[in-house]
Amino acid sequence: MTGEAHVAGVVVHAYPDAAAAVARRIGRLRGARVHAQSPDGKLVVTLEAGSSNAVAEALCRIQTQDGVLAAALVYQHAEPSDSMNEEVDLEDHAP
């Protein structure tokens, strides 16, 4: 049986004066990456994990950090890990 690959998009709202520290802590979480940060404390984050439980656990860790007002799961996608090795025919996709 193969594993799964999960990718989730999360929006985090932190206190503006704590946002940089929150972003650094999130960036240290396994599979987490901060892609953008606004001056008012909003962060765009992706999480990569092997299960939906791992994604939920990471989201909970983010939500309970000092300086975080809210963290919301915006998107989650899962597929078999083996599919990550499949070749993609670019002609079948929109430009």
C-alpha cells in the first residue's frame, strides 16, 4: 500500500508586531512554508504532510502559538504519493 501526499493552504492572522516571530516559528515546522506576509499580520502558509491527521496537527500547532489570532484551512489536496512520480503531459493542461 502506498502513502499519501497532502498539501494544504492556510491563512494565518497574527498580531502585526508578532507576525515576523510567528512566521519564523511556522517556518521551522516540518512541511510548513510561509509564502507571504502583509504589514497587518496576515500570513499565507502551505503545509505538506503524509496524512490529513498530520495537516490537522500542524494547523493546531499554528493556531495555539503566541501572537496568533486565527489560522484557517483554506484548501487541502491529497493523492497517493506514487502519483508524484508520474509524468504530466503539459498539453493536457491549460497554459
